[in-house]
Amino acid sequence: MTTSSTTVSKKIFLLFLIIAALYYGQVFLMPFVIGGILATLFLPFCNWLEKKNFPKGLAVFLCFLALLLVVLGLITLLSWKISEVINDVALLKEKAVDTVAYLQKYIFNHFNISIDEQFKILNEEKPSYTSIVQILLGSLVIIVTNIILVTAYFLFLLYYRSHIKQFVLKLTAISEQKSMKLILHKIANVSQQYLVGLSKMIFCLWIMYFAGFSFIGLENAFFFAILCGFLEIVPFVGNITGTSLTVLIAAMHGGNLALLGGIVITYGIVQFIQGWLLEPLMLGPQVKINPLFTIIALVLGELLWGIPGIILAIPLTAMLKIICDHVEALQPYGFLIGEIETSKPSNSILLKKLRSLFKIKNKAKKI
């Protein structure tokens, strides 16, 4: 019993050490992890270029250009649609003024604080313009620094990937090197599978949300479709946030109950299709983490690294699950993190039916 208690204490202490290292090492680790995950995403493209006799340096540079084009495309798309919504800023300002006036009146009626006194309190509490500028400049410097670091890690991790792989294998016992190669291969594949599958799923969500929002007559349906689909980067929380914002803005623009109810119904239908069709087809079993540990990973990610931690939480947890599945001592933890396959029995039946339909179509084409 004493040995067992000591072992548990050591594991808990090790867990706290890892969490402390992640928190205090975020300045180094966060850009490194983002650069590493992006590098694994472009790994197949880089290998393909090298097989076509491109020099390694040129192949890595072309991968960087492809990444840059993707990022610029997303920024252009979002900027284009946001510029359309900005036309309604006057209405939003009017609503905000009405809301502030209502709050001031409520405070005066219930707390007997006059409007002049309220303004005086706000003026005393608000920070000076100098401090605001300093905060903005500090944030800008941090963002630019992190972008440079992510770019550097992305380029050098792609270029030195074989060297790093050989280093890891040299640290591993000869009898375990085959298993280590499999682990490294699966870790690279799971990040690719997650990011590519997530991109496909977001694209499908854009189409479904746009079709649903257009059908119910929502203004700026394309913008809200992009917003709701893009926020799917954060599981569970993102889609609810996007739909809530859509309902809120539609209500501020004078949307009736039928329109607001249509938004909620569209959200429900899309979530049903996503959960039962898109996720099993596009993400696959390797990335499946049960909802409990998905939420735990998201909360820990936000506490440790903020918004980047939320985005990175799922792929990192999926990588951790693969390591646990292939290390005998850690296999119970991999089982605990993973999803119970029998929880959705009809899911596999539905997938089998879809596959059989595709086979029938292919046979018909051959005939």
C-alpha cells in the first residue's frame, strides 16, 4: 500500500511539474508548437516536392509560400465580408447608446447615483491614453515577435526533420526503434489528419450554414456562415458562440422571433449532420477524444496559453493519446482519453451504408 501511494504521489507531482513547465515556458513553447504543427501539415507537400527533385531548401521555401497564400486568402475573405457588415455600424452605435442610457437610468433608480457621478467614476477609473498606447504597442511587439518565431520554427523544423528524427531514434534503445518510428509517423499523421479534416469540415459547415441562413432570409448570411464555421476551430464552445453572436446581431437589427428561431433550428440541423456524418468521415478515429477530456483540454489550454492554447488543445491531446496508446505503461491513460466506440453504434452502420452506396455508384459507372 505504501509503494502504491508513493507511486501515485510521484505521478501527481510529475503532472504538476509538466503543467508548470507548460505555463512558465509558454513564451518558448507556444510558437514552437504552432510552428511544429504547421510543419507537419505541409510535410507531405514537402516530401512530394523533394521526390520531384526539388532541392530541400527550395521545397521548404515553396511550402512557406503556400502557407502564406492560405493565410492571406483567409484574411482577405474575412476582411471582405467584415467590410460589408461595417456598413451597419451606425445602427449598432445607436443600439449601444440606447443600452448605455438604459443602464445609467437603472443605476440612478436603484443605487441613487446620478449620471454626472457615474461619469466622474468612469473618468477616475479609466486608464490614461499613454498607458493604453503602451499596452497596444506591447501587444503589437509580442504578436510580431511570435509571428517571426513561428515562421522560423516552421522553416527549420521542415528543413531539419530528418536530422531531428535521427536524434530521437539515437535516444531510443535499438529494440524500441521500430516502435518509435511508428509513434513519430502516427504523431505526424494525426496532426495532418486533424488539420486537413478540420479544414474540410469547416468548408462543409460554411456551405450548410449559408444555405440555411439564406433560406430563412438572414441578412449577410455569407458572413455569419463563415463566422459560425470558422469558430468550429474551438470544439463545442466555438459553434455555440458563433450562433449566439448571429442571434444577438440579428435581434439588434430587428429580427423577429421566426428569424431567430430559424437561426437556432439551422444550428441544430448543422450540428446533427456534423456530429453524425462529417466528424466520423473527415476526422477519423485517431483524433477522437471523448467530450469530457475535450473540455478539460480546452480549459487547460486556455488557462496555460490563452486563445492559442484553446486552438492547440485538441491536436496536442490527440498526439498525447497516440503516445499513450503505444507505451505500455501509459495505455490506460490513452484508453481514458479516447472515445468509447460503442457509444454511437448507429454511427458505424450509417457509415457502412454510405460506403456501400459509393460502391454501387462506382459499379454502375463501370457498367
